[in-house]
Amino acid sequence: MAIALGCERQADDAATAAAGVERIKAIIKACGIPLTLKEVNVPEGAIPQMATDAMKVQRLLKNNPRDISEQDAIAIYKAAMG
């Protein structure tokens, strides 16, 4: 993906992927899209309910290659707070 985004191949796959992530962040910023939940005024106290609600969307969860627990969802939302 990083190569398709115009990044040069790095010393290893992990470094190349990291360059791709940085490119995506730059594109998001250039488009003026919020990068974090905090930027759209989501309070951290809303995370537990958001995780509970996310666990109800089975059509997305069953297609995910990895099992996701409510605790995983909470961790993802906390990371997205920024």
C-alpha cells in the first residue's frame, strides 16, 4: 500500500509500512479531515458505551479476520482519542 501511495521502499517491510502510515496521515491532514476522536469532541467518558455499541454490529465483527472483544474495542477507541 505504501508503494502505491508513492512511498519509496525502505530497509524492511515494517519501515515501508510506517512510511505509508505517515503518507496517509499527511493526506488526511491535507483534506482537513479530523485525525482523532478528540478533534470531533468525543468525550473520553463515552468510550465504554461506544465499545458496547460496537460489539452489536455483528455484520462487521464476523467479517473481521481477528476476534475483537469489548476490551479490544475500548483500547482501539482510547488510541483513537489522540
